[in-house]
Amino acid sequence: MEIMEAIESLKNNNELCLDNCEGECGSYKDGKCYCADALVVSALEEYIAIGTVEECREARERQRGKKPEFELNLSDYTSRFVCECGKRVIVKHDSGVMDNHYAPNYCSNCGQRFDWSDTD
């Protein structure tokens, strides 16, 4: 069952709370308490707002610096690299010296963080 299906099921088929909430709970009506379901629905909706485990893992992976692939030198002062998403990145540098003074820190397309260090 998908998360959204579970939320709809809980909203439509409330089960009774095991606590005695009479007069203390906003979810108490017709002699029955529905606060446990309200808490579960709230927790599931918060989970959806944060993102799935896979989405969180992908976002974390994008924050780990990865070296873009060198494609070619456009001139003595400009080189072109490719991010893993396929976006081309043009980097200006001093003649004959590749430094990262003018290189972007992140891909403007996918948000991948770049690692411009000399070490592999």
C-alpha cells in the first residue's frame, strides 16, 4: 500500500483510540475518540513533506563533491567540463594552470557539488 493510500484509508476508516480521551481530545465525537488516527495521519504527512528515503539519499549524494569530467580546452584560459547529469560547465582559469578560482561550486542543472581538488 502506498503512503497516500494509507493516509486516505486512515482518514476514511478511523479506528478508535485506546485511551479514554472524553472531554480532553479535539478528536472526540459521538462518544468515540479518533486522536490516534489523527496523529498517524499527521506523521505520515510530515514524512511526505520531508521526502522519501530515496529522495533524501539522492540529495545527500549530490552534496558529496564529485569531479566533473574534463571535455576539452576552449582556449589557453578556458576549459569545458561535463557534470554527470550531462550539463556542460565552462571554467575560466589562468594560462596553463587549472585552478578553481573561477569555477562554480555546484551544477546549475542538477545541484551536484563539484570537487575541483587536484587529488583523485
